[in-house]
Amino acid sequence: MSADELPQRPLPLWVKIVIVASMLPVADMPWLIAGNPEGDLAHTLLWLYPAWVLLAGFCAWKAWSRSPELTWILIFITILTHGAMWLLCYPLQ
């Protein structure tokens, strides 16, 4: 069975909502940048953060038709990325 013969699944509305909701925490980027000095490694990673979230969301959206498992993995990694960026910018005392 080639890749062209695999069945295509339509993306349900609830999955679209989950993907978009998993991308929303990137909207806190201005507060994350305000809390970090320029020249810091965290500041550099913060500028890559929105690109990663957009790319992961796009890939999760596209992957659903062939591999729903990959979509869930990308959503989970995106959520972990949000947590990692918050811990990077506001470390636990």
C-alpha cells in the first residue's frame, strides 16, 4: 500500500478547536519578552518560540488526515513548549 492509497480523514471541528487552543498561549509573548533582558539566551529563544508554535500547529493540522497520533504528539509537545518557555522566563524560586 503506497502513501497515495492511505485513507484520508477529514479534520473534525473539535480537533481544529484543540489545535488552535493549544497555540493560544503564544499570545503571552510580550509579557515573556518584557521579563527578560536583551542578549540573554532566553530572549533569543523567545523570538523562535512563535515560529515553532505556528509550525507545530500547521503540521498538526496537516497530519490529521494521515496520522491522528502524530497530531496528538505535536499538540502535546506544543503544550510542553509553552510550559518550558514560562519556566525559562520565570524560573521557580
